[in-house]
Amino acid sequence: ELTTNIIKRTVAVRGGGSLSPADRERFALITRAIYRRASYDSLRQQAGEFLERFAMRYVQEAQQQILKADITGAEASLLQALDLKPDSKSLLLRLGKLYYLTRQQQKGLELLEQHGLLLRLPQLSQIPTLDGDLSDPVWNEALKIDQFYKSASVMRPIPTDSRTEAFMGYRDNYIYIAVKNYEESTRGLSVDYRTHDSPVWRDDCIEVFFDTNMDQRSFYQLVANAIGGTFDTFRGGDREYDQEWDGGLEVATRIEPTFWTVEKAIAIASLHDLVVQSGDVWGFNLVRARIGLAAEHCQWLPTYGFTHRPDFFGLLIFD
């Protein structure tokens, strides 16, 4: 049975646990109709959350089909999932990556770019000056990211409460990143760690993630806090973290009354001797951790409660 409770504008969608498979499918279709037509935001959000979780059974089927090299079956399963919730970022991401990784690269890239799940990294005309001052004209040439989502355990993207602007580009086998982090007041920022490879992720910081070989299991993590403390690590596909790896991160920061900035220079060669060329594609995510003034993790793409999930990273293509 499908029930909705409306008490003081609080709405809940419940059910599905004890239903037969046929009734669960019917329940999902009813919930899809509610999601598409609901006038209450809270009802639509809960219906969407249910559909995301219900769609995971198709995702699991797709994962098993991929292991059996049944790419056609995996595509069909993901399309079934998207039929329930066509605007799902997580499902569109999975389908686009499936195409990209199974010899349908252009189809995958077009799908991901259409839905804002792919970023194009421009080649800069000159090297930015790293001083924490983002007035350098070269940042006008950079990719700009200003839409971020909360890292919440609910399976739907929730826009952040804060304002963040990030700029990115590359030149001479370096990636350059600048981030401007707005606050009503920067008094109270958490800035406790200065030593390299100390736990600077516990401070207000910016974290960058790269899945350079697109295996959706391994990644590099490079972190810098608001006073220039840095941390970096590499996680291999065996889920072990290499704390000895050193990315040689160059950082400059600045704290102003209503914002703080960080500029990063990342040597691509430090990522196990990589050299990038135009057209190369990496998995990517960018995270702002707000610690001292708010408990909020801001992500370019949401990873739904745990940051270290490269299967939820978007794609970065070098133009």
C-alpha cells in the first residue's frame, strides 16, 4: 500500500519492504508519478529519494552484467533505472561512464557534458602567479565551477548553503586551481595544522581528487587548508592508502574578512610520471570542507555521504 501523511506540511512516502516483486514494481511506478506531479517540495524530494534507492537494484544488476562482459545487458539495466528517475545525476553518471569505458567514448562524453557531469579543462596562456590574490588576469581564461552540492547520505543532490568559486586550467604539465571561499565572517575558521601530511582535512580546506586511470577504484587526494597546510595521498585499487607518496603540492593562501582563497599548482609528473595530452580524460572531484563555521562538505559532484568514492567522480577532459 502507498501511503502519504500530510501533517503540518510534513509529507512521507512509505512502503515496499514486505511487497512482492510485482507489487514493488507497481509501487515504484506510483512513486514515479508522485515525483513528477507532486506540488509539495517535501513530497517530491522523498519520492525522488525512494526512486534513487529503488533504482539501485538495476545498478547492481548492471554491475554484475559488466563483470560478465554483458555490456548490452548493463546498458539495458541502467536505462531501466533512468526510466524511474530520468534526472538522476548518479544514474546518468553511471550510464555515461559505461559508454565511455566500453568503446563508445564520444557517446559517453556527450551524455555527461549534456548533464553537467563533465568539465573541459582549458590550456592557459601563461602560468598564474601563486600568491592567494585571484586578480591575476589568467584566471579569466580558466574553467569556472560555482555550483556545489552537499556531501549528504541522502541519494539526491542538495545545493550547498555556502558560496564557492573555483577556477582551473593547465599549462606545461601542471594543473592550476584557485578557489574563493565565501563566509559571512572568516573569524572562527578552523586552521590548526601547518605541517605537511598532518590531518589538514580536519580544518577548513580544499580537497582535489583525480582518478587518472579511470578505473573508478584508485585516486590521488591533494588537500590544502586556509593557512597553506597540505596533505596528499594515493589510494590504489586494493583500497590501501600510500601515505608516503608526495605530490609536491605548491600552495598559496589568503584570509580576508569575508572570504579566504587558495591557489594550487599540481605537477602532473608527480602523479606517477604522467604526461597529459589534449583529449586525455580523468575522473575528478573538488571538495570544500567547512569545519570551523559550519559542518558542511561542498562537492562539485555529490558522493552521497563518503568523499572517497571514485565511482561517483565526474570527468575532466584536457582541451
